[in-house]
Amino acid sequence: MNDLSLPPGLISRLKAIVGERGLITDAAEQAPFVVDWRDQYHGRAAAVVRPANTGEVSRVVALLAGEAIGMVPQGGNTSLCGASVPDASGTQVVINLSRMNRVRAVDVDNNTMTVEAGCVLANLQQEADRYGRLFPLSLGSEGSCEIGGNLSTNAGGTAVLRYGNTRELVLGLEVVLPDGRIWDGLRGLRKDNTGYDLKHLFVGAEGTLGIITAAVVKLFAKPRSRATALVALDCPAAAVALLSVLRDACGERVTGYELMARVCLDLVMRHMPGTRDPFSEAHPWYVLVELCDAAPDAGLDPMLATALEGAIEAGKVRDAAVASSGAQRDALWKIREDISEAQKLDGASIKHDISVPVSRVPEFIERADRALAQAFPGVRIVAFGHVGDGNIHYNCSKAERQEAGQFFAEAPQVNHVVYEVVRELGGSISAEHGLGVLKREEIKGYKGALELELMGAIKRAFDPSGLMNPGKVL
């Protein structure tokens, strides 16, 4: 048992709410719930509670709030910033929502779907597809991450360029507040100008203001035409220039636009069996381009080919590998999706999830590369990401494994170099992963005093006792 830090009788009261299946007190059984995906944050929980419905969440929260016990909301536990695991004190209770995985309703005419927080993202994509619709949020972790966590971190992904972040995909929320009350904001309205839009306070709050238990999300017309290509380039500036060319030629059909440095392909081919290079020679940079259209015969392949041929003739592009089948399209996307896992297998790295204006992405990469090379000779930069919205995953490591541990210990100095460039370019030190524990202290140097004061005031208004995901974000 792992409940020694809880008041006497509390375990039995929790069990009375969620049942035997909904409560985990054994330390060994809690292991998957107290360690993050990257194996960077290891915590201890007084208990792991797994409610089956919103009423149970409400009763659990009210009980824990009455005992002044800290609560850690959790979904698929794929956070990259330590936001979804408890601290090491063993005094906090994890509230995992994975059992709440029902799709409550699909309104085809309103293009909405009402879903519970524990629904796995990939399952929601499949459910929308079953109704001939698209739910466009797409992440590398979509097979295990859950929509409640996606909402709590305002997840981005590979389709932001066309459909926006998760914030743009939600119309309504149901939230259990830190005192156990339930706010029912499950409205599927696209126009509702009746005061403060409360749902946007919870989206991106990383569970610090309440527990999202359900949401109304937007659906879209299902793409029936696609065209996909991996394009070889000289530099990031060429990628930004090509994006303008493609937007002029293809309009809003440009749905995916993913930048990758050559080292990304090298890592994937080294660690992910079956991966092959689409080109006969190596190139410095690549962008994965995808066009989509709801029309079944939209002529996207010739449209993309014509645009790329013109760019090649103009010297803006080195080469292009255009997918001619669904299997080839999947293979190209798999290269992009496997980068994070390949880098994890390769060893420790210092990760940065930054954003700058799209026009300044090349300048960021050039300046950060140069500054790091001067401060840390032999540094290896693995840069990739959603260049179409200015979000770059800018990861740093040493090529030799024996040097990686020592380099990882220098993370604060590495972060400072990178974040100072971000600041000078008017960017953000966290584009889509959130703050969690990882950036909780660093954000104080990159937000103004008034902005931090206002954030603190909001936290105190919703959670005056500081019990909801304590120690995260603020």
C-alpha cells in the first residue's frame, strides 16, 4: 500500500466513489502513472484515482479539496514538460481520466462531436471518419495521448497551418472546478457573445485551474484528395520562400508543411527499421508538403507538381519526391513522425519547443546554431517542426553517447543561449508543449511582471488553495 500520507479513512472513502477498479494504491501498479513519457520526471503518488464519469470526478475532487490534498489531473501521460506526473513527496493524488472514453454525441449537420476527456486522439479521428468527417488534430503521440490532455496543453501538431491549434478546434467544455463543482459549458455554438469566454482559460492551463472532463470539438469536411511530397532544399530560408510559392499556387489546400534537417533523416534511418531515403543523395534540409481538398478529384497531384517544377527551375528547390500512392504517402509521413522516437533511442537531448514569426525561422536557426557552436563545440542540432506556423523543435545533444550525460547537465546554459535568441526575435519559449515543471521557473524571465501577475490572479480566483496540479506552470 502507498496511502500512508493520506488521512485515515480517506482510501475507503475514495473507493466508495470510484470502486475497486478505479483506485490504485500499490506502488508497483502506480508506476505507469508517476513517470513521464521521456523518463525525465519520476514522482510518487499517495493514490491513483480513475473515475468513470464526471459525477465521480466531482465527488473525488470535492473530497480531496476538503482534506487540502493536491491533485494531478492526467490523461495519456504523454506530456513532455512534466505536467502530468506528481512530485516526489508522495502526498499528491493522481486523477487519471482514461476510463472516461465515450463519444457522447456526433452532430453531423453542426459538424461537432461531444467527447469525454479520456478519449484517445486516434480513436476520435476514426470516429469522425466513420461519419464522413475529419477531426484534424494530429500528433506523433495520437495513438496514446487523450483529448483532455490535448486541450489542457493546447496541442498543436501537423495540421495547425490549416486548422489551427486545439484552442481553435473546441467550442465548449465541461470542467470540474477545484472545489468539485461542475461547470457545464458544453455548447456547440460558433457564435456566443455573452460575456467572458471561460473555456479559453482552461485550454492550455495544464490542469492548474480545473479538470476538463468533456468537450465539444469541431469537425470538418473529410479530405478526399491528397498530394504529398518530400522536398529537398538548401536551407530553412528556402523552405519559407517555398511556402509562399505554394500558398500562392494552391491556396488553403496547403495543410501540412514540416521542416526537417538532414540529421533527422539520418536518425530515423539508423534507429527505425525499414526506413529508406527517398532520394539518391543527401540534402541539407527537407520539407514535407501535403495538400488536401474535400473534392474527390481536385487535381492536387498536377497542381503540386507544377508548383514544385517551377520552384526547381527557379533554383529555389533542389529536388522533390512526390508520393504516387497511399503507401508512399504513409512512408513519407512516417519519417517525420518517427523523428522524436529515433532521437529518444539515440540518447539524451536537450529539447526546445519554440516559436517565432514564420519569416524569422531561418534567422532563429542560423543565430541559435552559431551561438551554440561557439559556446558548446561539437554540439549536434536536431531541428524539425511546423515551419508553416513558426514552431520549431530545436533539440541539442552530443553525437557521442559518452558525452551526452555531461552535456545534459549543462541544460540551463544551453536553454539560456536558445531562449535569448527567441526573446530577441519576439518569440515564445513554449509553442505547443506547455510549461509544466520544465519551464515553470524559466518563464519568469520571458514574461513581463504584469502578465505574470494577471496569470497568478486567475490561478488564485479558480484555485485559492493551490491544490490543482500544484507546482506546475506557476
